[in-house]
Amino acid sequence: MIKQKYINHLRVSSGKKIHLKDFDTGWDQFEEFKEYGKDKLKEHANILLQQNLVDLTSAQQLLYADDRYSLLIIFQAMDAAGKDGTIKHVMSGVNPQGCQVFSFKKPSEEELSHNFLWRYMKNLPERGRIGIFNRSYYEDVLVVKVHPELIKNLPDANRNSEFWGDRYEDINSFERHLVRNGTVVLKFFLNVSKVEQKKRFMERLLRPEKNWKFSAADLSERAYWSDYMHAYEEAIRATNTESAPWYIIPADNKWVTRALVADIICSTLRGLDLKFPKLSDAQLKILDEARKILEAEG
């Protein structure tokens, strides 16, 4: 388990204005890490990840058996920050029957004909299950804020600060409703640097087996980097709450990202005090009778 002081450093403080440039994207977040050294720290992080994968398997079983909570995990990031890889590695030990992953792309005409939360509401996890959103309703205050021309067919034509403030309020109300009804909400912003993104784009261009992962749109959106950083800062500040917190995860080193995300998920589930259902005396009697019948079969 990662020390709480490190996790607290990644968890955004409520009500405070943030600047993403103040959040390190690399592995050397603290002096202790620098003293430890990259190789030893990476080895320790991989051991920790493997232990958390084992713990997550048990926690998922408890989550299902307890049947009071669901877990919604939201990943937001710039392109090539490692959302897909993080989901693949962190959830590799989870029973697929108890986990759903939804990757939200460009909305369809039907989805655009509803309110901006509609397509996400349809895919929320039921009690006992884990739901993962690879991108989410936050796209509607991120990419849509950077490209306001994407907003169509709404009564209010003004895309001013009040408009975005209303959207943040809608998101907060939505998440508050989820939490009140047993959905635990974890939000991760994978914070990759512009330098590292360029490196990963170049890898996609130069390695034939990765060519398929590159899109011309990735490069065109990179030109709006500063606009996206501002949009993220505003969205995180406005929608970070005690009940649905944001974590800003350094994403330049994939082993760091995966270890941190896995630990936060496991720690959150441990904090729910999940229990296997306690059977009544009548139920125990039925089990005892069933045992005796099976034993009598010889």
C-alpha cells in the first residue's frame, strides 16, 4: 500500500484553483523517490501493482456479495496518456463478469438529440459491479469547450461562463445523486507532458505494429494543448468534491500510473467495509439440511 501522504499529494484539494504545470508528470515526485532511484522504485511499483491485482480480485468478490455499492471509475486524459493500457493492466485480475468498460467516442445523432449526460446514464454500473468510463461526460466540458462549435440545437446560444458553470453544476448534481445511491465515483486525470506525448506519437508513426493507433485528429488536437490544459484546470476545480474526488496521476512513466491507480482503487474499496451477507438462522438451517442430504449420498 502506498503511503497516504503520497496519495494526498495526488488528490485535488476541494475549492482551490489548480495549475497543471504545478503537478509533476514524472516518477520523481518526492525527495524520497529521488534517493530511492528510478530502477528500485520501478521494481517496488511493479511488486505493489501485482499485490493490488490480487487484492482487487478479492475486493471485487466482496463488492458483488455485499450488494450495496457500485464503483464508477472515470479516466480522462490527453491523447496517448495511457488510458487503455492502464485499464488493461490494472483490471487484468478482475472477473470480467463483474466489470464493464465503456469507451466513449464521437456521439451519434441519437445521443446528440438527448441531454449531454444521457448516453452515460445508460451505462452506469449496477450494484456489485465496477464500471469504467474511458472518457466520459467530462468531454462535454473539455473538447466541447475547446471546440464550442460542436454544441448545437440548444435554446441558449450563449457559450459564456454562465453556460459552462451550469454544466459543471449539472455534473456535480449528477455525481451527488450517484453517491447518495451507493455508487462510489473515482476520477483520474492521467497527466502526461507535451514532450512525452510527442514521443509516443512518434513511436506510433515509426513502428508498423503501432501505426493503427495514430489518428490525424490526434495531431490536430495537440495544437490546442494550452486550451485543453485550461479546460482541464477549470473542470477539475469546479467538479472536485469530497464525495467524488479527482486524482491527478503522473503519466509520463506507465509503471507509475498503473501502480498509483491500482492502489487508489484498492484503498477505496477497502474503505467501504464490505462484508459477505450474514445468513439468518432459517437460511443456515436450510444449508445444514442440504449438507446432510449430500453427505447421505455416500
